[in-house]
Amino acid sequence: MSPRSTGATGRGQAPCHHGEILQGVFRDGSGRPCPGLVTLPMAGPGSSAVFTIRPGTDPQAPTVAPAGRTNAARAAALAVAECARRAGLPPCGGELRLAGDIPAGLGMGSSTSDVIAAVRAVADAYGTRLPAGAVARIAARAAGPACDPLVPDGRPVLFAQREGRVLEVLGTALPPLLVVGCDLGGGAPADTLALPVREAGEADVRAWERLRALLRRAVAAQDARLLGAVATARARRGERVVGHPEFEALAAVARRVGAVGVQIAHSGAVAGVLFDAGRAAALGLPYQVRGCLDALEAHGIPAARIFTTPGVRARACASFSPSHPAAELLWTSTSRSRQATRT
């Protein structure tokens, strides 16, 4: 891609996620303990950005709309410096416009999505193509104290969120899942900075490494049940700190309706009931989902969204007709908008 002249406009997009499957402290390649996480990808809501280069303006202070998106503005400034250097152009400030439909404060990566969309828009405006690692490093610097792994190429990764680097690529794809998502605590944004912080001991690291090994095996074998067990174990560990009052009810519903487990965001309110969407298991999914929706409602935990991991929709969701209770909540893994499936 050839460099563009100043005054150009670029565009960028980034997805969100649905909280974590695994989160803790793990050993990196050198054996050093390092905070890391594996997120549950979700196609659907996301952030988009438009960046217009304005010659003669401060490259360290781009304007941003809506106002208050300070992390995205910081990311744009960092990206300008990097992209201008790569393109052989003088760094210039500009105007950054953001749009998106990710609920903020629920643990779905809304801030990181804004940041990555902004970086991609700046790169597009400068006619450069930043490698994923460079985007991740800029995002980590801009989004401090941590960013989410929204940059890699769709493969499940263990991501060091405070450093912006991949600790391990776990495989090519997650096992086939259908997720019934809900927002705990009435969907109120979580103040994660107010939560108590406990230093990880050696026993904690060993426990997280065991879960890491199990998740690696689940991805290799495409074993949704094993992944569900890992996600549930991680959620229970996280609940020692977060303490959602609905957690036990959520876990009980999952067991009752034949789900493989539950997952909960480590920083926010989103949670999911996980179902095996493999070829054989998918045949009974509409009945399981209907039972799950009813049970969640009975416990005062209304479902907010339903989605699948990539590549699942055709076989797992085709039987959700528009009249099915799940149809209005369905986000597909290949569409960026909510839609009911065909009959």
C-alpha cells in the first residue's frame, strides 16, 4: 500500500468479546509469572473509527468525538508517530470520530475496541499496514493498565493484557459453542479498580497453569465439554473476588439444562451459559436454549444475547425460527448485526 498525502481520511474497525474463558497468572516463555487471559470472541457489536489527517495540527493532540474517549485519542497519537515514520511522512494531528454499539462497563472490551479501531484508522489514513504485534503494543500503551486481545487473527490465544503480547496460540479455533449471554447485577457497570487485589502465589500459578493445559487440550480435541469445565473453574475462582450474587443460580441453571459450563467477565457484568454446538449436540439446542431462557427468567436473570463461536451458525442455529424465543436475541458469528435465522 503506497503512502497517502496529508489530508487523507482512513477507516478502521474492531470487534468486541464476551468476557473471559480463562484469566489468571501464567508462566511466559522465560518462566516469568505474567498476567494473561483468553477471551470469548463475539461477532456483532464493535467499534468503528474515521481519522482525517489535518496538516499543521499537533500530532500528539488529535481531536476526538465523542469527547472523553481519552484512550482512543492517546492511541491515535501513538499510531500517528509510528505510521508517519513507516510511511516517510511528517506526523500530523487530525480528527478522530468514533462510533459503536458495545455496552460500556460490562467487560466486553469497549475501550480496547475503540483503541484498536482508532489505530487502524490512522494506519489507513497514512497508507500503512501495521502488523498485529505493533497494533497490540500501541493498544497496550494507550489503554493502560490493560488491553484485550482483539488484534490477533481469530485464533484463540493466551494474551498478556498488560504487555500487549501473545503468550501462547492455543490452536486454530475454539470448540463449537452456542452462548446464552446475560448481564449480571442488572447490567450495572462494574468498578473493577475498587476490587481487592491479591498477589498471586505459587499455588495460584500452578492452578492456572493446570487450567491452561486443559484449555489447550480442549482446543486441540475440539472438546466443548472440557472447555466448559475450564471456564466454570475459572469463573468460580474469579467469584472469590467479584462475588456476583447470581452466580450460583447461573451455575445451577447451566447444570439443569445440560450446558457444558458458564463463563463470566473478570472485569464487568457479562456472563454466559455455554452449550456444545457440535454436529450431534446441535440437534437438541433449541430445546436446551428454550429451557435456559425460562430458567434464567425465573431467577431474575434475563438473557441479553445469544451467539456462537465462528463457523457454527449453519448447523447450530438454523432451527431457530423467527418465532422461537431465542430469535430476537441471536447474534450470528458471521454477521455484525442482530438477526433472526431463517426457517
